[in-house]
Amino acid sequence: MRSRTVRPVRRRDRENRIQSGRGMRRPEHEDDRYRAGRQSVRESRRQPAHGRGGYQGVIDRRREALNRPRPSYERETGRRSRPPKRSALAELIIRLRRRPSEKAQYFDYDMLFVIIFLLCFGLVMLYSTSAYTAQTELENDMYYFSKQALIGAAGVVVMFLISRIDYHLYGAFAVEIFAISLVLMALVRTPLGAEFNGAARWIRLPGNLTLQPAEVTKIAVILFISYELCRMGRRAYPLAGIARVFLFGAIAAGGVLILTDNLSTAIIVMAITCILIFVNHPKTKPFMLFLGAAVVILAIAIAVLAVMVADTENLSNFRLRRIVSWLNPEATASDGSYQLMQGLYAIGAGGFFGKGLGNSTQKMVIPEAQNDMILVVICEELGIFGVLVILLLFGLMLYRLMFIARNAPDLYGSLIATGIFSHIALQVILNIAVVTGLLPTTGITLPFISYGGTSILFLLAEMGIALGISRRIRLDGEENQS
């Protein structure tokens, strides 16, 4: 009997396919398709995933870095997070505007209501505060009011236009925006710079208008630091990553301080950077150590200044004179702490319900009452009750910003909303602390209420970005449909 070798089934099938394929020619269209496929594979291996080179490739890589998902609340706390729902006001507006066949898009109407109310209230209080000064100095009691109203109306239009733009576009050009803000601050030191009340912080524009570059730097830092944290990812967690991001914030804050001589805005820019780093970092220990070191340094500085109080006449730096006057306001009530003492008199004169709208007397003697001291005029005319209403509105705005940051679709949107939240909260807290004597006079204005065209315009631009992020929020029920 002749024996035979038994081959495995897989090997036998493979040999049969090879033998059956010999002598057979692949059709021309299949051959062309095969060569084209191989060519595309080779090209894809040579080129990066984003495809384009040059400046367009840089922009594409930046946009890819912004798609990092935000940290999961459910993973961190163990509790399941629910998708957000519309408020009652938003539901009412949606029902009035929507057609039966339309699918409604989320929009934060609550925050829009707060923004419009603060703008209108700010215009009323601005006229009440500045009418006397404008009439006596400029012979036009509507001077400050009309300028603020025109810029506010333009800012509302800008806010709605920005809210329609995809916020990832700002991240793609965040580096350029950051660089432009530094260049604008450098222009203050050129002949284009303008000086008012001894401070050179503005740039002259056509039409007798001015621009304050420090306000541009605030929004530029929010966009750029948020982008940098998204781009670095986990590399931003170690000390080297924290130092890198901190350095960018220090560059911006140093530019504000050195180029525009604006200490208050430099503090806000640096604080926004630190808050964004803190929110993005999974640990709190490094920040507690940093905070402890900062408190020690501040205590030493105050102790040194307390020794210098007795020698106020020999101080040449006006910031040191302000701090010394703040430490002993009664001794310098006629010069260094005059504005603070008159503001405290206005707060005490207002009582709980105030003297009535337009009945303030301290606004006639407080220097620049329409700027950073407008809150004391509100206290005198509307009382503590009116101030509490304003603080309640600011609290509602901060709550809506926190809601947007909490429900943003990705990390970049969450960090931007957090940066805007930090900016508004810091400015309100510092302004209240200054007018009540808890901090030295710094010139920080009250958002949406104090006079300042550039400030209003860029605050509304920030609100437009926040509203644009809110448009991307997925509502309860949409996740199951997608």
C-alpha cells in the first residue's frame, strides 16, 4: 500500500489559491485601483495625519489639540452627571420663537437677561453719577452717558456676532491673538500712545477714540492659556509644565505692568492664569504650597510698610504712598486717602434704602466717581439694598458661567468659561474691596457699570464667547437621539 502525506487544510487551501491564480491576469480597472490604493498608503505614511504643511498645517494641528475632552465629573466624584435642562425663561422664549418643525438649539437666555439688565442699570447710574461733572467741566451733561450708550450698543451687536462663531476658531489663532495683545501694549510707548490723568495706558484711534490694550490682554490670556493647557495635556501637571504656563501669564502681566503701568490689570491677568492652572490640575497640594509662600511674602511686605508709615513724605513711588495711606487713612484724609474717605462717607450716608436716584451729594466731590468709585454713589442713592440687588445679579451671572463651564462639550470650552468667570469675579471682588477700604486704591472698575468704552466692548466680547460655548451644550434627551 502506498502511503501519502496529509497536508493541513489551511496550507492546502492556500496552495490551491496560488495555483489557481497563476496564469490569470488581473483586470485593468482592478489593477489601477490596486496601484492607486498602494500609492495613497505610501503618501499617508509620508505625510502627518492632519495632512497640510506650512501655516495651514499649524492651524490644523492647533485645532486638533482643542478636541481634548473635559474631565468626567462622574469619574471624579463617583456620581452620575445628568445632561442640563433649559430654565423656565429659556423654555418660554423658545416656545415663542420656534416653529413647529424646528429643532431648538440651547442658548443661555438667563445670562443674556442679566447682561442686558446690568448694561441698562449701568447707563442709568452712569448718568446719575457723571451728569454734574460733565455739565461743569464739559458743558454737556450727556457726554459720558452718550459715549457709553453708543459703545454699549455696538458691543451688544459684537456679542451676538461672536456668539455665532465656533469658539475653537479662537484657539486656532490663540498664539497670534496673544502676540497682537503684546504688540498693542508696546504701542503705548510710541507716539500713538495717549496719556490721561498722568497715566499712559491708551492708544489713539481715529475719530477722537482711544483703545486700552490691557483690556485686550485679559481676553487674549484667557484664550491662549486655555489653548496651551489643552495642547500640553498631562504635560501641564508636573512642576515643569506648571512653570511653563505660568511663565506665559507672567509675560503678559509683566507687559501690562511695564508697558502700560497698570498694576491692577496685571494682578488680574496673573490671577486668571493661576486659576486656570489650578482648575486644570488634578492635585491641590502644589497650589497650597504656593499660596502659603505668597501669604508669607505678603505679610513680610506689610510689616515692612508698617515701619515706613512714619516716613510718608519721603516716598517717591505713588503706589507706596497709596499703600501707606491705606494703612493709615485718617492721617492722610486730605490728600492720599481723600477718595477713600469720601467714598466711605457716601456709603454711610446712604443707609439701607438710600437717598433716592440722583440725590447723591458725595459724587460732586469724589474724583472720577464715574469710574472705579461708582459703587459708592450707588450705595448713597439706592442704599445697601440696591447694592445687594447688583451683587445678586453678578452672582447669577457667575452661576451661569459656572454652568457653561460645567457642561461645555470639551476641555477648551470649559477652560474659556472658567477664565471668563475668574475675570468677572476678580474684578467685582477687588472693586468692592477697594471702595470699602479693604484694599488700597487700584483703579479697578465695576464690570458693565463703570465708565469705560474699551472695558465694556471687550466684556461683551467675552460674554459673546461664553454664549457661543453655551450653544454647543447638549440638552437632556439629545444624547439618546444622536
